[in-house]
Amino acid sequence: MNPRVRVSLSASFFALAAIGCRGQTSKETPIFGIRNMYDQPKYLVQEESAFFADHRTMRPLVDGVVARDEELDLRIAQGRLEDQTGYVLEIPKEVVARMGGMDPMLARGKARYGIYCQPCHDATGAGQGLVKKRAVASGATAFVPPTFHQDRLRHAPDGQIFATITNGKSNMPPYGNQIPISDRWAIVAYVRALQIAQPKEGAQ
Ligand code: HEC
């Protein structure tokens, strides 16, 4: 065949093929001239590494790395004194300022207390919440949320109440991951308000 005819035939074949493809989905991998983005060498999570001595692909954090929004002040983050010798006696002033003063803080604490604490500790902090009542009704005698109006808890440092909310205590679950730091302090403020509002246990 005349080479020129051959060229024009194959050109029209490609043209037809191109038209035939229009509007149809294809399961074939698209043709790429440069496949670098597809074939890039990379590690997948949990994959074994030939490069690192410990064979772990996922690298541990470098010492001293902190999350962008992590609270570094121990007094605020844990309710503990900076030298780790004990609990802070009072709610850190920075937190009160951050929440716009004590009034909004108490309002916030009241609302959060109603959500997170009241089911067990009841609205007054006497430890007679619905969960406690149902636990007793079902024979679970070991489940005893204490009254906040006993001397020991009246005199406990604010930081200790904060730590109890954060870490929990025996049957009480920890709330460190669930309630943000400022809200935990707001709840502490509200627990203090409840203690002031109620007569001392046994003094009635
Ligand atoms: C699921 C029920 C439950 C919830 C919810 C709960 N608590 Fe408790 N809480 C308990 C129990 C039970 C104890 C007694 C723990 C023990 O045996 O010492 C307790 C103990 C405490 C104590 C006394 C700790 C001590 O030093 O003896 C404080 C303070 C306290 N809770 C505060 C709170 C606050 C504030 C909240 C809300 C953020 C809360 N709790 C939510 C069940 C609960």
C-alpha cells in the first residue's frame, strides 16, 4: 500500500477510537507518560522499615515535642504545683480570666456539672444522684459517691477536685479526655459554690 494512504488510514483509526471513548467510563488505568506520582517509593503505616534500626516505619515523637494547643502549665493542666509537691489550693487566676471572670465561669460550671456530675452526685452535691439510687436498688452497695459537704472535701485543695475530675477515683470515671481543661476548672468553681450553699454535713 502507498505509505501515504497508510498514514491517513491509521490517523482516521485513532480519530474514530478517540470518538468511541467519549462519554464512557473505563476500568483501565489511564495512560500516563510519567508515572512518578503513582510509583513513588513510600512507607505505609505499620509497615516494616528497612532503614531504621528498630524496623519501625512510624517514628516516635522527638523528646520535648508538644501538641500545638497543649497546656504546659502544670498548675492549669493537672492542678498540681509546679514543683510537683502537691495540689494548687485555688483555681489558677489565668483560668478565671480566660473564662471572662468568675460569674461566667460559675454559669459554665453549673451547666457542665449538670451534664457530667449530677447523675451520680445529684444537684446539691450530696451524692444521691439517680445512678447512685439505681445502683443501690440493684444491690451494688460499693457504689457510693460521697457528699461534697463533708469536712474532708470542703478542705480539699481546688487542684485535688480538679485532679479527681481529670483522673477519676475508684468507681468514678476519669473525665480528662472528655471535658476541656477550662470546663473542668469551671466545674471545680461550681462544686465550691455548692459547698458554700449547703450547710455542713451533720450541722443541720
Ligand atoms: C458515674 C458516677 C459518677 C460521676 C458521673 C461522677 N462521679 Fe464523682 N464520684 C463517684 C464515686 C462513686 C465517687 C467515690 C469514689 C471513691 O470510692 O473514692 C466519687 C468521688 C468524687 C469526689 C471525691 C473524691 C475524694 O477525694 O474522695 C469528688 C470531688 C467528685 N467525685 C467529683 C465529681 C465531679 C466534679 C464530677 C463531674 C465532672 C463527678 N464527680 C462525676 C461517682 C461519679
